[in-house]
Amino acid sequence: MRLWRYLDLYFTMLVAVTVGLLGVLDLASTGIIAGATLATLGVLSTGTLTGRLQMRRLNDTAAELTALTREGFGGTPSADRLLAASQAGLESDLGTAGEIAIIGVTLSRTLRNQLTDLRACLHRGGVVRIALIDPSDATVAEAARRSTIPDAPEIFAHRLRPSLDLLRELALSAGPGRLETRLIGFVPAVGLLMIDPAEAHGQVRVDIYSHRFAAPEPTLALLAHRDPVWYRHFRQEFEQIWSTGRPVLAAVATGPDPDEATIAIAA
């Protein structure tokens, strides 16, 4: 392969030596020698042009790699690479989680999508913490105003009812794990889903709520080892919101039987 790459150079050297010998020994006319010389110069020009084209391609590739490196280390990455459309928890792998913590508005889709994994976490002896908005008239009205549908608060009230029913069902089958549920008296600015937040492999997903009703919502994925600053920030945000919530439902195992649990439902 390398031989073919330098074939033009070998050919030029051979022609140059041949033309030189013919000229010294006077074995060829001046016209033939001049033609051979021009042909040799043509081959040299072709090789030079090829080299310049290869160098330009190398420079372009190097510039592209430099831009990508700057983007990945200290530059400003594209938001299209950082954000993805929220799938109501489906984008998260909860299969081996020992702790799951969720905050949202009504969580109607998230709870439906993740009910099996939440139950499995509790059966493994894990901890599940869930907070959603209070179904009171004032909080539901705030959610409607935030979604720019102030005249339709019943939409959020309707979505909350099945979510609370699912949480009661989850509490009844909590197994050896611990389930805690709280109601918050305001609409959170973001939705949060944390997976094993205290562990080195922890994850936090941040859903950025839209003011357009039923519009797509971007989500930002944070990893404990990769994004320590903002990972810690949103963990603290979760705990702050959680601390303001009103406990309404808890299930804690009280005996050796995994199905034996104490369930407390606050008024």
C-alpha cells in the first residue's frame, strides 16, 4: 500500500535519471529531452497538488476536532444535545433502583408508566418518595393559570384523582420497602425524578414545564459523577420542595412478612 502511495515519486526519480543519462551520453535529441523534462515536471506538479489537497483535508478535520473538543470541555454545547423531549419517566431505568424520588404536578402519566418499577423497588426493600400538588381549589387553580387555561382547573383536578388512587394502591402492596407521599401547596417550576440520589451512580431528571397546555416538555439528564454542581443543586431543590409538603400517605413494613405493612393516610 505504501509503495503505491509513493509511486509518482519513484517514477519521477526514474525519469529524471534516465533523461540525465540520455543528455550526458547524447543519446537523445534536444526535443525528446525537453519533452521528458516537461512530463517530469507535470508529474511533480500533480504530486504537489495531491499533497496540498490532503493537507487541506487534514486541516479541516483538525479544525472540526478542535471545535468539538472546545464544545465538550468548557465551550457552549448545543441545547439540542443537552435536552430531550420528556417521556413521563419512560426514559429512566428504574429496574435496579434502591431509592426513587419524584416531584411533579399531577404525575398522571409518570405514575401509570412507572407503577410496576415503583412497586418492584418497594418489594426490594427500597424507598419511594412522591410529591404532587394538593387537590385543593387554590392549588389546582394555580396549575391552570400556569398552563394558560385559567378557566379549566377541573382538568388538573381530574388528573389528580387517579394519581392519588394509584398511590393508595401502591401503599397497599408496598412490601418491605417504604413509601412516602406528600402534597405540595404550590405548582413546582420543574418536575424532578431522582434515582439513587445519594449514590455515586445517581441520576436526576429535570422536566422543564411548559406554559402551553399539553405542549412538549424538555428534560435534562444529570449524573452525579458527571454534573456534580447542578446535580447537587437539583437535589437540594427536591429536598426544599419536599420539606414544604404535607404528608398524606405512608406505608412501612412492620413485620417479617413482606406483605405486612402499616399504612397511614392523613386527612
